[in-house]
Amino acid sequence: MTPEEDAAITADALADPDNPPIEDDAEFMTWEEAQARLKGRTQVALEHDVVERFRRAGDDWRERIDAILREAAPAE
């Protein structure tokens, strides 16, 4: 590609109102983070042994962790 062709393509792309350029300071998230946000969830790092104790106590381990954290969370 010649510099002139590159310049023409760049000018066309910048003139497209349906495709604005990405800002230099734009922040991106991983696919997993995007999926979690769509599901109304976020990721929290927990110690492996703690999670394993909850898992061994039953399949509802996520719900039980949520309930404990809700109870321990500061009042709004």
C-alpha cells in the first residue's frame, strides 16, 4: 500500500459518522468482563481454599457466598 492510498483510506474512515475513531486513552475490557457485566455480575478474587470449602458444602455455593457478603456489607 502506498502512503497516498493509506492516507485516502484513513481520510475515508475518519469521515464516516457511523465509525468514529477510537480515542488514544480508551480503555477496553476482556470478553469475560463484558459477559459478567451483562449478567449483572463482577469478578472477585477469593482464596482457593475458601471457595473449595463452599463448593464441598453444595452446588448452591455461589448463592451462599452472595448471601454472606450481602449480610456483611455496610448499610447503604
